[in-house]
Amino acid sequence: MSALKQTVRHLLGLDDDTAVVIQQLACAEPGCPPLETVIAVLPPGGPARRWTLHRPVEQVTDDDVRTLLATAPEGA
Ligand SMILES: [Zn+2]
């Protein structure tokens, strides 16, 4: 997951004060794989940004992350 974090940092041009959290969570939505990957970007003064990929973290590629981060974060 740390390689993925570095990809997120690089693509978004984040500074060291901004935390990147990548979690693999269970997804209960019908038709979804059982595991999803959540990427959260947490700047010290907020606001947090969050994206979800409906696949396990081991199947997430740099290209997936690039495409995902070009979309609006959840709740924005
Ligand atoms: Zn899902």
C-alpha cells in the first residue's frame, strides 16, 4: 500500500504535512467485489478528500489511481 500512497502523493503534489490513508474495507453493495479500497487525503487544516475503488487494494494499479483522482472526491 505504501507504493500506492507515493503514487497519490506524487499525482496530487501533496506536501509532507498532508496524510494519505489507504484502507481495504469490506463492501456489502450487491454486485461489488467483497473488498474495496478507500483512499483518503487529509490535509492538516482540512478538508479531507476521499475516493473509493470497488476492488481489493492488490488489484489497484497506478493507472486506476490516476483516473480515480481526476474525478471529484466523494461528498464534494
Ligand atoms: Zn463496492
